[in-house]
Amino acid sequence: MADSLDRIDLKILRLLQKDGRLTNAELADSVAISPATCHRRLQRLFRDGYFSGVRALVDPSKVDLGALVMVGVVLDRSTPDSFADFEAAAAKLSCVLDCHLVAGDFDYFLKIRVGDMADFNRIHGSQLIALPGVRQTRTFFVMKEVVDNRPLDF
């Protein structure tokens, strides 16, 4: 962890990670500093890249995307160009929430949100297997989300 972070900075990060809707005044009160000092610290934390973004977490079931699917992908070649082509194409698919290059049985692991199995079947047949270099996919339908998007522990 960067030497430039003190206990107050760390507490600010932890608090906002748990509740991004805290006002500057609430945050300042929680860490026992003035709102002006809190604002300056927040600006520095943003400027220094400690926050990768700020957004609301939408309940997928409320927007008809209640099915979570994990897909392991094997490419036909393991070259920098084939990886780059796959990554660029996968990044354009709105259903792909996460795309990770992994070690092991697969080259990539995708986290995908869809409405239901029929929706996934359509996307799989028209988009996923059409991604550049895909030799094989293996699909895992998530039956229960036990832990999802847990705050970082630091």
C-alpha cells in the first residue's frame, strides 16, 4: 500500500467502498475531520487513482437480467495477436460483465448476465462462438450467488 495513505485516507476508502452515497459532510464526520479537509483528501484520492470509478450497483433481477453465467473460453491459438483480437471483440459485448485472461484449462473466463437460459442460448449462438479465435466454450450457470462484489479487505 502506498506510503502516502494515512489511517484517515484508508478509513475514507473503506467507508466509500461500503456506501458510495455518503455525503462529504457525513464522511468528514465519520473520520473526524472538517468537510473542507475531507474534500481535499477525496480530490487527491481520485487524482491519484485510488478510485477506479463510481457507480450504483443495480439489482440484476429488477432489470430482467437475473441469470448469471460463467463461460470458460479456449482459443485456437495462444499468440499476442489472437489474445488482442479476442479481448477487443469481447469488450464490445454488452452482456459480458467481466473478461479475465486466466491460467489453467481455459484462456479466458467471462462473467455474463442474461435474462434466462433461452437468452443465453441466443447470445451463445450468435455472439460468443463468433468471437475471434474461439475453439471451445464451457458454460456454467450460477445457481446461487453466495458472495458477489465484496468490498476489498485492506
